[in-house]
Amino acid sequence: MNSSTNTPTITVFGSSRPCEGELEYRQAYEVGSMLARAGFVICNGGYGGTMEASARGAKEAGGTTIGVTVAAFRRDANRWIDREIRTGTLVERIQRLVELGDAYVVLKGGTGTLLELAYVWEFINKGLIPEKPIVVVGDFWNGVVATLREELMWEGMEDCTRFIHLAATPTACAEHLRRRLFKRTD
């Protein structure tokens, strides 16, 4: 939980490529907006694309945002970030994003987003960090999740995909996280 507000923080992972007006940007904006309205702080990588969109959605809904940036990139956080945390390396950035999150939302993205999803998923799967909700929004990652479920079951291993919740829409994502993280107050 965010120590200054005692409010759960949701770390959002996604692509830096989408621009305003594109479907992925609009979806990330809606995720940020819906999560802020549900009472969450939004945390992300702090730059453009889905990071900007989710932070913008949160801010325009009256929420609070955190951006974790990397000194090596030599760029400042986008204007929708309230608090910038600057790390030295990309690895430190991922670690900090994971540490800050009480839950994780994964949007469409490339290899960087895949790395973030795999990192948090594996650390939860191995018990290296406490189990926290991971929500994949949309259908972009469904094939990855299904392939791992089938392969690991074939190998006789436990279904590690039980840590992943598939949400078709930003609304379904926000409702799931509200139920999971505010379950004591409902």
C-alpha cells in the first residue's frame, strides 16, 4: 500500500508506442481512469504510450500517479506523473515497479512488457514475493497464458497461470481489482 495515503497501488505495464487517438492509448487511458475512480494509485514506467495514457486517465479522474524512470534514458517523466522515482538501470526500474505494486495490470506491449509480466509472474510463482493479483487486459496475452498452461500441465507441473486473471475490458479489470484489494470493506 502507498505509505503516504494507505491506498493500494496498481502497477500498469504496457507499450511505450501508442499515441493519443489510437486504440491502445484509449484503452490505457480508460484503465487509469477506472482504477483511479475505484480508489487506486496508478504506478507505471513514467514515459509515453500506455504509461502516459494510464497516468493521464488517472489524473483526469482525480487520482494520484507514480512514474518510475531510468536515468540512462535521459528523459523526464510525462506531465501526468505526480511523483517521479528515478532508478539507475532498467533492472532496478522493473524491481521498483514490482515492489510498489499491490497488483499488476498488463496491457498490450512488446518484449519489455513481456519481461515485466514474466518477472512478476515468476517471482510470485516461486514465492519470492507475496501473491498479488495480475490482470491481463484484452486478448493480446491470452495465447502466451494458454501456451504456458498447456505446456506446464503436460510436464506435470502445477498450473502457474492461476495467478493470472484475464479481463476483457478496463471495467472488468477495475471491478476485479476492487473486489480483490478492497474485499474487507465490501
